[in-house]
Amino acid sequence: MMNSSRPPEILIVEDDEAIATGLSLNLKLEGYVPKIVHDGVEATGAIEELEPDLVLLDISLPRKNGLDLLRELRGAGRQVPVIVLSAREGEYDKVAALRLGADDYVTKPFALAELMARVQAVLRRARPVEQEERSVRFADVEVSFAERMVARRGEPVKLTHLEFELLAFFLDRPSRVFSREELLREVWGVRHNGSRRTVDNFVAQLRAKLESDPENPQHFITVRGSGYRFDA
């Protein structure tokens, strides 16, 4: 969890030396503390040792690719924010990364100004605030913001980082209707680089995990022609 009294530390996992060096220099200019590793195996150790505030993760890496690393991180319960960087433009890789718990996905070549804006947005969402000490209940679900834990009927429910972020966004704004574009901008931190289906998929996952009858949801409501709202 980020300590707001020090500059955020960012781990760059990138095997292209030129790209990694360029990212590091620009992150330093923005006031961050970057660290570079060049393969997935090295990254695993660096994340455990450094506990960075954010990981910039390339997909195509030696020894262990980015998606496998991301799967291992989330499977081990590590919720460090991750922005995936990839030269692959296919929808499959993007959807796979987001479903595995990536916080954002940026396709190479990217504009540095846009990437820095994405970094800032993800770090802002990850920064702890005082209100996160509270807990919220609805129906048979209890949510602890401090521990980022969710339980239903007393049993733990495993959510990915972005599933929790979407849930927290809804909980803070009950009964308000949000378009898919608004949710992408506010939760994912992207303007329209994500697809409307991304939001639909994540809402469907929250329903499957937290609704008594996901086919007839009582809390995560579709508002036809407008988007979604949360009803407690």
C-alpha cells in the first residue's frame, strides 16, 4: 500500500533496454522512483523485495511472460497495481490481462504523456484515504475497505483488484446511474481505450459473486439505454 509521505516506487518489467531506460528517465522527471528488471522471474523477486506502488508490466518477457506473472501475483493475493504494456493489439490479450486483474492496458507504441496520465490515475486510485477504514454491508455481503476484504454469508469472496475497485465505486455512490463510459473513466482511468463489454463483463462477475440470483440482480442493476446503478 502506498505511503503518501514518500515518492511512489514503480517497477518497470521490460526486456527492451531502450524502452525501459526511456520509461525510467521520464518517471524520474515526474517525481517517481523507478526500478528496472528485464524478465518475469527477476520481477517476481523484485516485487517481493521492493513492494512497489505500481508495476509497469510488458507481456512478452523472457523466462516468464507478463500474463503468467500477473496470474501468479493475483493468485497469491498480491494486489499491487499493474499497468500492462504490450505490442499486441489483439482483443484477447487485453481482455485476458484485465480479467487477470490488470488495472490498465496500454498498447505500444504509446504516447508518454498518455502513459504518465494513466500512471497517475492508477496511483491515485490505489492511495489509501481515511474513509477506507469503514465497513459497508448490503444484503448478506460485508465489505471492509481497510482490509480490501469481501464476505458473503460470513464466507470470504475473492475479488480481483479491479472488481473491488468497481464495487467500491458503486458502494460510494448508491442509486446513481453511470454510463459505461463514465465507469471506464472513473474506475479504469481510461477515456475510451477500454470497451463497453469490459464494463459488462466486470458487472457480470460482481453479480455472479455477490448476488443471490445473478440472472435477476437486486443490487447491480442495468438501466436500459443508460448504464448501471447500485441499489443497496
